[in-house]
Amino acid sequence: MNSTCSKCQNLGLCFYSDHIYPQDYLEGNMDSDIWIIGLNPKANIGHIEKRSKSDFSNFNPEIHPYFKDFKKVSKRLYENWTSINSNVAHTDLVKCFSNEFPPKLKPGLKSNRAVKREIVNNCSEHLYAQIQLGKPKLIICNGSPVSWEMIRLFPPVIEVEDYKSLTSYHTGVSFKNGDSHQFWIVLSGFIGRIDDWSKRRLGLEIEEILDKQQILY
């Protein structure tokens, strides 16, 4: 199997696949209006991604409890996600596999914070490429680490004084070829760890954006 990205090799991570590139790592249709973004896929470091582009396109979120948690967030969102004409997709901020993030390194090399930031920065080019191609209208962050990194990579269009009170915002990105794209971001703690009330509060905020932006109509 070939490494299709070795930017983080000095940090112990590589993306291995003979079928896809890291920017192809999106479960569902690339042109879906709604993307859910996690931190990174969980498996042993060096795990080989054996799925093809077709496997990713035909992704079924009902295969894992991680995705079923979204049923309590928004039944409307989940029913669309699991339908034949799904308009929801899932990817991760970092495409390389590891059971812990950031991965553990030998003592004295770098702090966890520095390792995390370097990995996210290295992998951000793949996320930018995905957004440029798919142009999502709404991105839902799964977990506070993802939320804070997304704020850093895609800050709000309007200046915000207190990011800690921010739950959703409008943002935009410009690409090297002159293209630009604007979209909404919803911030959240890890869906699997927040209580049912917080899940539903999150769902109501998501549904409000869906209505205002006429997504899932």
C-alpha cells in the first residue's frame, strides 16, 4: 500500500491507501449541503484505508453508534442522512488514523499542543480542497477540539468579542484560484458525551439554520 500523504511522517502519521487521496476522505456525497466534521478516524497508526471512492459515496451512517447519536440531535437531519437522497456527509479534520489525538511521541520531542497544531495545519490543505470541491452550506463540528480549530481556520465574517459564547456563525474562505465560498459553522461538544437536552438544543439551532438557508427543502 502506498502513502498518499506523508506530511506528518515526522510526527508518526501517514495516510495509506491505494484507492483514495486524503481529500477524498468524505463519507457520503461530496456535494452534500451539510457536513459533519469529527477530529480524526480511530484505528491504529498506520491503518490502511481500503475503501474505494464508491464505498465512501455509498456510506451508511447506521453502521456505527457514533453516527446514531445524531438521531437525538435532529430527527429531521438524521432521516435525511439515512435516506436514498442524502444531503449529509461526514469527514474528519485530520484524515490520518490514530487511537489518540494527538498521537503519543517520544518524551522531549514536542508538546501535545504543538503536535496537534502542526498536524491540523498540515492536514488543512485537504479540508480546503474538499470545501472548494463540495461547497457545503453548513458544517457541524463534533467536539470542542474540532470547534476551536475550525474557528481558527475559518474565523467568523463578523468580529466576535467572546468566542466562548459562540455556538454558530457565518464564515467564508478564499481559494488560491480566486474562487470563494461562504457557509455556516455550528459548534458543539462531542455528540456522544453531551446529554440529551444539549443534543436537542443543538438540533434546534441546526434546524433554525436549515430553515433560514433553505437547506433540506
